[in-house]
Amino acid sequence: MRIHPLLLACVLFLSFGRTQEHKKNLSIYGQLKKRVYSFSKIDFITSEGEFNESICTLLIPDLKEDSPPFVAIYYKRDNSDWFTESLYRKRLRFNFKDGILKLDQSNFWDWFEINEIKIVVIY
């Protein structure tokens, strides 16, 4: 099979453009940081059986106010895989200032049925 030289030139040109775009994205997004916070039932349920709001406040000293973080919360029930409901329900509610990320408790509306929670913050 023989490839037409013009087609080959177009393919090479397009792949070069994508390579340059990929390098640009790596330089911009290569500076991102990720933190994962893991909580078991012992952590997010108090001895009185109430929701422990302390997991709603995360101290991240290098979090900048001019760059909003990406936040995802993953849940795990008994005998189930990890899942996130933010895609089905609504966007996560949170605010951040001075290196503190404050999650709204409404993000954990079914906490009493959950065994583990992971909070992923990319900033």
C-alpha cells in the first residue's frame, strides 16, 4: 500500500501540532497537586452517632484563592465499589480561603449508610 505524499505531510503536520499542544498542557498542568483524604466510619461518625463535621474542614496551606480546586468525594458502602454521586445529584458545595477548604455538610447527606469516604482535591 502506498500513501500519497500530501496525505503523509498532513498527518505529520497534525501530529506535530498535537505534540506541541500536549507539551504546553504538561507545562501548565504539571504544576498541579493532588491530596487524598481517607475517612472510615470511625472518623466521620462521632461516639454519639452523629456526623463528625471536622472532616468538612481541610487545611491545605498552599491552596491559592485565585485558583479554584477540583474537589471530588468518593463513597463506599458495604459490599460495593467506590462511587461518586456528584455526577447524578449536583455539584459539590464548598468554599475556600486562606488555605482552608470548607465542604458543606450537604455533600454527605447519606453518611449513615457509608463505610468509607475519600475526598480528592486537585489544585
